Amino acid sequence: MLRRDESTVLHVYDDATGLPIKPGTTVVGHPTIGTGRALDTHGISTGEANYLLMSDMCEVEQLAEKAFSWYPFLKDERKAVILSMLFQLGLEGVNGFHEFLLAVEHQNWSRAAAEMKDSLWAKQTTARANRLAEQMETGVYQP
């Protein structure tokens, strides 16, 4: 009954106008998603956040497998670096790291790490980039 009355919308929308919420949108009602879930008053649970993350990570891993022929042959620790970068930057962003990608393909881990550190991305997210660069270079998960 609620699905019929509320309908199910798979993107964030303004429940007062029914319009999608995009950057710069002035919201009149509540930002809502799914079947009447008002995000500003109800939010999501930790379980729901974990479910969404796992779903997103499955998509990112499929993307990595399609985009990079060498990806399946990486150690899990280095795969995690690629996945983290794809999650944050998207495929177009990661594809901008030409020298980094060549270094990974040729298993030149120190060069790959250097390319990661020498980027606008590293200037914008220094701690994350340095941690991931260290992980790429050493093949050891970084805390």
C-alpha cells in the first residue's frame, strides 16, 4: 500500500515538488529517496550505509576488471588502492593518471607511488593519497 501511495524513486528528490535534487537546487520540502524516506529527518542506518557501500564497491570492482586488463593479477592490497581511487575519482579521473597506470601495469611500484604523490589529487587529499601510495609501493595494507 505504501509503495503505491508513496511510489518508489531511486534518486534523491524534493518531496514537495517531486523534482530531482541536484547541486544548487533549492529544496522546498524534504530530500527524499526510495519509498518516502525523508533523508533530513530519518537518514539511513549503519546497516543501510554498509549495504550501499558494498553495492557500490561491487560496481567499482566490476569497473576495474573491465577497464584494466592487469587488475586481476594484482595483490589484494594493490587492488584496494585501485578501488579506492576509482571510488573517489571515477574511471575518468583515474584514467588521467597515465604514468601511474603504466607503472602499475609494469609492476613498477615505486614509480606508481611517486606518480600518485605528484598529482593535484595528492595536494587535495594528502593523507589519503600518501597512505594509498605507500600501500601501492609496499603491497602492505596501511592503517
